[in-house]
Amino acid sequence: MGTIPASVVENYEHYFPMERNGRLWLSLHVRSRAKSASSPPIYTEGDAVSGRVELHFDRPEKIKGITITMQGGTTAVGQEEILFLNTTQPIWSPDPNKGKAGERLEGNRAFPFKFILPKEVTMSLAKNRAATFKLPPNFSERASPSYIDYKLVVNVKRGMFQANVTVSHNFAFIPLTSPPPPSTLRQMAYRTGSGLIGPDRDRDGWKVVGPAKLAGTLFNVRRTSVECELAIATPLAFPLRSPIPLFLTLRSVDQQALDILSNPTAVRVFLVRSLANGSDAVDDTAVRRSNNFFTESAGQAVFWPSSRNVNSRTLQGELEVKHGVKPSFVFPRLSIRYTIDLLPFVAPGFQLDKMTNEDPTLLSEPITICTTHTPGVVPRSYMPPGYEQPVGGGDYNRSMGMLENGNQRFIHHGR
């Protein structure tokens, strides 16, 4: 997976005023990539976070120092914030010859500042280990047990018997990551608008997962079994606002079972987001518990008929990665990962045998969600007219046999 170089930061200037006694006293001005005032300041790795702090005095005041701090931190509900980014710049200091009492400032004063966002930070882990991680995106959701914040903090240290003034404002950080290029044949299909070549002829362009065996009963009378394979386009990394190409192949000597299960409405394939928080968040092999691991659907695939043979049926499909999906990231205390999961088919007349474990997932494959497209590659949709992407995350919770949010014991963190 590649990282796209940061481009020049846009020159939109955000303005954050603070009043005292009904008059403007301090204002923070920052430039960012954001396009409007309705958005917080937005940056990516390597960007300059620059601007100025202005103070507006209606009478001379003793000031002992002014600093600005750029911070990034992770917080779990009920716990102290852990800072992974904490850089302070003094932007004004009094003349040391005037003693420790400070120096009087008056009128309108402006103090510039500039930070450079690092690409990586080093974090302490368990057992006295340390590791380097890419900066994570800011993260805060209504039901989340953990969140990630970035902010600028201005501190004005005032004279004796005067309360110091601290003002903070959040900003957004978006890592710029892109997938490696797809196979040559898939790139050619995107450029020419021709149909996608499936895994039977483009072996470099697909990861075939499975097979999974579906054993069950037809119409409460006859035993049957079907094998299914799910092919996912490679590399297994996909940008936001793009379709994930899929093929699903069913095989059986029972043609009636094939016809029932190959109905596109019977197929349940989901993009599943898992959120891990706590000390094991960076460990892919850690045992997941209900209080530190939460899954939800980030989208459901749509399928349509592709080909049929005597003992097989093939469906082509797409799973749209919607604009609001959070990118993948692994970071201490909070990580987001994604899988594409095939859940049991829902088809009238077919009753799948009871699963031997609590997890009903038939097939699962980890993937990565990136923030930008591969340079020079523009994915396209092949969904035929008359088909629509399911609204929201689809019927994942119903397919998993649980009420929505039924396993999410969260406390809302509000701002």
C-alpha cells in the first residue's frame, strides 16, 4: 500500500475568536486544506500547520509569556488522555531584563507560528517495547468507547494574581494512503470500459476465498449440499468512494439448490468494520472480548447473474466503499480493521444446518481501506441498470442474528 505525497496546503484561513467582557481579546488564525468555514482545519502528513495568534488589548496588560502547542491524543472513556503528539512553541516571551513579573503589552499584537506534522510517531507498548506508527486519523463517533483528537492549544501566561488564559481548537488529520495498482487486465478494463475478466482468466487479479460447504435441507424434505467460493479483486486494498469487485461461484450436483441459492437476493456479503480498543488494539492475534472489540457493517454487496453451467452458477458483484467510511489504521489503544464476510444465504426453501460455533460467518478475508485512489487508476462500476446498492450497512445485524447495537456497551463522549 502506497502513501501519496502531501500537496501544497490550501490557503483557507480559519478564524477562532475569544471574547472577554464582551470585547474581542484573543483570536487564533490557521491555514488549512479545508474549503469552507463549516469544516474544521484539515491537514495530512507532512503539512505545515501555520497561522498566528492575535491579542487585542484595550489597556496595557502584564503578560509573562505566550505559547502554542500542537497535540494529538487517544482517550478511552473513563481514562486519562495519552498524548502521542505534543509539541510546544513559545511565540512571545518578555524581555528578561524586565524581571519575572512580565512585560506590559498593549494595542493589537500578532504572533506567527508554524508546525510540521510528522509522518510517524514512536509509542511505548507493553513489556517495555516501543514501535513506530503512522499518525492515525482523528476519530470520534457517537457510540465509540475511544477517540482520537488533534488540537492547537494557546496558553497566555498573565501577570501576578491574574488567571492564565488557555484556548484550544480541534483540527482534522487525514492520512493520504492509496492501494497498489490492480492487475494489468483490470486496469485495461477500467480504461476501455470493457467487462471485468474473472479469476478463471485473470489469476493475478483476484484472491479466491474458500470453498465453504453449505449443507442443509430443501423444502424440509431433501438433504443437499453446495460449495461456494468468493473471489475478491486484488490487491486487497480499496479507496473510499469506489466499488470492490467480487465474483461468487456456487457448485453442486443439485441444480435446484443451485438455482435457489444463486438468486442475487439470497447472497449476504458485507464489508465489516472491527474496532479494537485497549492495550491489545495493535495485536492482530489477541483474544477479542465484548468490551474491547466491536463490529458493524460498513456496506453490503449487490450481485447479479454472470454465468451458469450444469453444476455451477457464477454471480458478479460489487461492494461500494462509501464516502463516510473511516480508513484502516492500527494504533495503540484504538485500531480499525476491515474484512469482507460472507454470511449464511437467506433463500426461501433452503434451511442451512445449524452452525457448530457462535460465529455464522462462512468466509472472511481482511482488506484495507485507503483514503485516495491509485494514481492513474479510476475504478468504475459494472452494476447493471435496475440494481441498487443497499442503503446504509445493509441487513448485517439481522443476518448475524442480533439486534442493532445489541453488543455495544458504550458511553457516548460528547463535545
